[in-house]
Amino acid sequence: MTLMTILLFIPACFALNMAPGPNNLLSMANAKRYGIKAACYAGIGRLVAFVGMITLAATGLATVLYTSEKLFFVIKIVGGLYLLWLAFQLWTADPTDGGDEAQGGKSLFQLARQEFFLAAGNPKAILIFTAFLPQFVDPAGSVGLQFLMLGGLFLTLEWVAIAGYAFFGKALRHWFSRPSLRRLFNRLCAGLLGSAGVGLLLARRE
């Protein structure tokens, strides 16, 4: 793998990491409710899911998964329904609840588990690791080592995205201190997550 390949990979990868997808929206919502540290710790669940996907891609199993119509369909349905469930939870969340864990909020494990299932149930993530990463791999070299390097860079940039959205969500926490504005923010995020879920359920595979 050449330096030029890495220099091309980093900006293209970072654009994918920073895209306002379901996980990033969830990270922002978690930071607004529980704080930056909790949102960043919760992001570990997302990274664990991505480590599994990178490992599958490196061994070629992800391609098998993608070419299997039934398996891909099941993942799409589960992922779409889970997005709708998260949207429902946000939509019906109590706007007067500050989100302090001592007041009955979710634990860090629950938040991380939520991030994990959301990432694992998104077939678009599978496409990233089956169609995007391999473009930067030189078949003449050590494929496993190259996937390790690219995967490490992807996870590092993903962590930056988690922190970035968490900081943004924390800023919104101060802006939306009133319950009415907090409800507006929750329902805006719920609408975006719900739209993503419906789009995922209706999307056709190309």
C-alpha cells in the first residue's frame, strides 16, 4: 500500500464517517441527554460492530453475506424496524427529563448496546466494507495487513466523528434547555431516524 493510496483513502473515508447517518444522530442525541463522555463511551458499541464487519470483509465472508438475498433482506428488515423503534422512543421521550443516569436514565452498557445493534443492523455499513475498503487494497500485497491498516484508520476517523457529533449534541443541550425546545429536538431526530428506517425498508438492492 502506497502513501498516495492512504492519502486518497483518508478524506474519502472521513466523508463517510461524518455523514449524518443514524448512528451519528444517535450519538448527538445521547450527548444532549447524557453528556459527551457517555456518548463517546456508547460509541464503543458501534466500533465493536464495525470491527466485526471489517473482519468479515478481510476474510471474504461479507461478500458472501451481501450476495445472499435472504440474509441481506433479513438484515435490512431488522435494521429498518430497529430505526423505527428508536425513532418512537425519541418521539415519546419525556422533554422534562434531563437524562441524568442517577435519575433513571440508561446505563452506559445500554447506550453502547443500542449503538452496536444500530450499526450491525445497517446494511449500508456492509456495503462500505465490501465495496469501499477493497478499492484501496492491492491484491498483489498482503491483503490481511492492508485491511488491518485501512480498518484501523476507519475506526480512528469514526471515533473522531463520534466525538464531533457528541460535542455538537452537548452544545444543543444548552440551546434546548426549555422542555418545549427539547421536545422539538427529540422529534426532529426521531423524524430523521424514522425517515431513514422507512427508506431502508423501501430501498431496493441494486
